[in-house]
Amino acid sequence: MSYAQLYELSSPILKAYRDDLERWDKATIEENPGVPFLHWTRDNGTHLSLLWPPEHYPKRGESVRYLFGTADRRHLVNQCVTIAEYFLKPFSPALLVVYCDSQKPPRVINEELAVEIARTYRHGMDSLWKSEEWRK
């Protein structure tokens, strides 16, 4: 998906914090071509969750710097679910939710489907990591 497609969908909705879309989301999408993502647009900002391939994450038992501390790969993967579930709450609805994978054009989805996609992604990573051979 090109950033231009996401911009076309999100820009009319976004009233404030346009740097979220025009600077940060743009750079992230362009620097990571082919990485699937979920994107939420509110009138005051956006949120982008990349659904990274498994090799992006730390090895089993390792932690990396994250926000104000550290996190292991399970915590990092779980963040996409936490964020998707956050947008289900009545005080924080998104006005637009977009899912994009490298195989299809972006599509507008609802919050419930975003949660399902995030949970399926997490389940896939958990299943892969349970294998004794994966990234020892």
C-alpha cells in the first residue's frame, strides 16, 4: 500500500495533530514496505500498528528498550491487541480503521475486525514461538 492511499482515506477526517499522519505514519510506512498494518484515525490524531514479521522481534528470553523500560517479544506483539481493544471503548472510538497487508489494497474495516486481526496475528506469533526451533 502506498502512503498516498492511506492519506486519501484519513486526511479528510483528521482535524488536529496532522503530524501523526503526515510525518510519522508516512515515514514508518515508507521505511517498511510490505509490512502489514492496522491504522486508526480520529479527528485528533492517528495510530499505526505494524504487524511485523517474526524476525523483527527479540529472541526468546531477551528484552529490548521500550518506552520507559524494557519489553520482551510477547509484550511487543501483545501491544497491537491492546491498542485495537482500546479503540473499542466508547470514550475512544476511531472514526476510520484501515487494514493493509501486502497482498491487497487497503480496506476500511470496523473496530471489531481490527481486534480479530490483531488477535490472529498474536496467535500466529505465539504458535510460531512455541516451536523449539524458532530463534533460540
